[in-house]
Amino acid sequence: MIAIQDQIPHNHCYGCGKDNPDGMQIKSYWDGEVSTCTYHPQPEQCAGPTQFLYGGTIASLFDCHSMCTAMAHQYELEGRDIGSGDSIWCVTANLNVSFLKPVPIDQPVELRARIAESSGKKTIIACTMYSGDTVVAESTAIAIRVPDSWREGT
């Protein structure tokens, strides 16, 4: 199975861009109606207490996993394979994160996202983060589809 991110051309995003060798290199996969992502935190991504994952990293994981899920959904709506034809890009219009429990840094986290709503250029994604079997954080993201020219800043 090929990750959503590995099918998106010219993606240099710090969190999800396959073309950014210094980034987090997250990988998301469709599993039925849910997209999943397993991420192994790095020691330098710690919060003040070194045994917990930094909240900004948690938010980045939600952001990138949700936007890639939205882009994959937009390709699906057009009946196209991810990355085929004209590029589809979505950007974050809003990201709400609820930090429910401290996230241990010494074990992988899993994100599970689903499309909560979709209309035209707007997609709402609901996502849950697990550490083991424990729900540790939740998010809702609003993704807006933008033209490919967005990448050039026009």
C-alpha cells in the first residue's frame, strides 16, 4: 500500500512532505472510511517533561494527517487516483485540538481521521489520536481546496 503523502507531487511540507528529507515524514493510509497514520515520536519532540510529546508536534500531526486526508478525499470525489492529473491542494482554514491526556513520547501514536462533512471546496475532518488503546487527543480541521497556483504564491 502506498501512503497518501507518497502520491502527492512536489510536497515539501515539514510534517507530511515526502520531498522534505528533514521533515517528520508522516505516512497516512486509507482503511475503509478512515485514514490512519502511525507516528513514532522522537526524543527531541518532548514537552517540558521529557517523557511527554510536545503539544506543537501533536497539532502538526493532526494538521498534516487531516490535510492529506482531505486532499485524498478531493481526488476520490473526482474519481481520480491521488496525484493524477492536475494537482489538488488543501490548506488548513481551522484546526481545533483537544489535548485530553499527556502523550507518552516513548511509544508510537496512531491517528484515525474520517470525513465529517464535505461540500465543494470545504472538507471537515474529525481525527482522534491514540497512544496504545488510550485516546489522548482529538481534533477537528477545516480544509479548503486551493488552486495549484497557490504553491507559487499567486
